[in-house]
Amino acid sequence: MDPRVRDHAETLVDWSARIEAGDDVIVDVDEGAHDLAVAVVEALGERGANVEVTDGSGEITRAYLKGRENGDEPFEADPDHSLALFEAADAYLRLGGGRNTMATADVDPETRRAHARSRTGIREARMDTDWVSTVHPTRSLAQQAGMSIEAYREFVYGAVLRDWESLAAEMDRLKERLDAGSEVQIRIDREDRPTTDLTVGIENRTAVNSAASVAYDSHNLPSGEVFTAPATVEGTVCFDVPMTISGRRVRDVRLEVVDGEVVAFEAATNEDALASILETDAGARRFGELGIGMNRGIDRFTDSILFDEKMAGTVHLALGRAYDACLPEGESGNDSAVHVDLIADVSADASIAIDGEVIQRNGTFRWEDGFEG
């Protein structure tokens, strides 16, 4: 076994999930993540945790959803046996790495939406745990990224095996500015695409320093972003980083936003996949997250949201559900059965400002060498 697999597992268990003796842990394993699962459950055993392993295969999910399409029974809301598993858990570790990244591409969109809506309580119970999602480098993910498996392994471990304490300290500089701010202005003006001119209200929000650990209210490994929950959104935005949504590649998304709601949209490819997301429920047309990438160990786009949204020189907004960690106590944020991130490259001809002060220009932060004021 590649020794970096064990390093990955130890980072996940110790830094990210902060597992302690006696913790009840669900390990959800994709079919290509076997080696990582072995290393993770060994580490969990050494730390005295209690482990329940489940199969998170995309192909199994497809089989179930296609089976439901062929039947007449509606989805049961939050089946008791599934809900009980998550309600009893202290932590949930998702180990991604399927054999086919497009396994569910031919599932009917309405089936997807109905299934998502039926699991609202389960989703909430899962998010009440110390949950962390990561991926094992597989050939399918390497192929999706357009890389050899050897190069993809180097890429993944370069993003995952970071000095997270040092990166957390750097990201805290951005968190402090967002916490003190009222508005974020995002401007991208390039000749080859529509202009982005978006204003996001963030007053009374708390930004999350997403340093790949539940101790920072961060739930992805790798991570390396600072994110918050928009209070208001107004303007137009073009997301130029291709993303696979519901098993379909979507490119060059343009959204027009009025009073926080998407009122017009278009995409260069698979626009209907975007439309399907927006039709999920009322909250799917509103934004639950604004995030700014800061992980310079991620140096290319790979069509994986786990990596692409953390890449330094990007900004992303998510349609749908907001995270409670960003909201004042007692306030409910945007609610939806979906949370779909869309990414824009801000490494050139772009600026991000907080209350009129530019804090990043062309991918370089104000406190970094090379910043142009």
C-alpha cells in the first residue's frame, strides 16, 4: 500500500474528524476506495472507535433509483432504519472514489428530486454529526480530470497532505475581513465571456475558516476555502469552470439574480441539468453559500467539486441549502434539498472587494506578494 494512503487516513481521523475513543462512526465507502477504507478503519480501531461500514456506490444508487422508476410506490420520507443510524452516530466519514463518475447520469431528474426531498431528515441528522468527505485517487477520477493515475495521485496527495495549521492561520485573515464586512463585490470583466457584476450581502453572517477539520466547522478533506452564507444577492454572474451536475457536464453558466433569486439562467452545455436543479424546490433558486478558494496545493481544475472549489484564484456560490455555522443563533438560512456549487475563475481580469476595499485582484490577496492595489 502506498504509504500516503495511511497518511491520508490519519489526517482524516485525527485532524479532520477528531475521532476519540468510544465514538460511533459510520464509514461510507465508494467501490474504488477500498485501500483508503482499510487504512481508515484500522486507524479508527487503534483509537478505540466503534465502526459501521456502509457501501456508497454510485452504481448501487443508480440501480435503486432506476428500480423505483419502474415501480409505483412513492419514496417514503426518512425511513426509520436509515434515520436511526445517523441519529445514533457521532461521526460520518464519506470515502469517495467510484468506478464510474457518470453512474447515475441516466436517472430521471424527477426521480432524483423526489429522492432528495424524501431524505431531508436523514440529511439533517447526517449534518449534525462530525461528518467529513474525502476521496481516494481512482482511475475514474483521474480520467475525469484528464490525467494519468500516477499524476492524479500526486495531485490528490498534494492537496490533502498539507500543513493545515499554517493554512488555517492564513485563511483566518480572510475570515476576519468577511466577519467584519457587510457586502462582497465580485467583478470579472473578460472579452471572451459575459461580465460578472455581483453584490453579496453578508452582514451579521459568520464566515467559516474551512481548514479541513470539524474543529473549524469544516467538513471536506482537502479543504482550503473561507465561506459564508449570503444574506442578499444581486446582479449577474458567469461561472466558467465546467462542472458535472447530476452526472452531466455543464459549462459556462450565467445567472441573473434579483432580490436573491435566480430569475434567468443559461448554460453553454446541458442547460436542462441546471434547470432540473433550479426546479427542485423554492430554495434551489436562492444561494446558500459564498466561498473563496485558498488552497494553492490545488493547481488545476479536475471536474471535482471537492478540489475545484478550494483552488486558490476561484470563487464559488452554491444554489440551495445554507450551513447553520454561518448564521446567527436562531436564524434559519436558505433551505433546500440541494446544495450545488458553481465556480468562477478569478485569476485574471477579476477582483473581490469587501465594502469597497479590494482584498483580492487577479487571484492574489492583499497580504500576498505581487498584489496590485
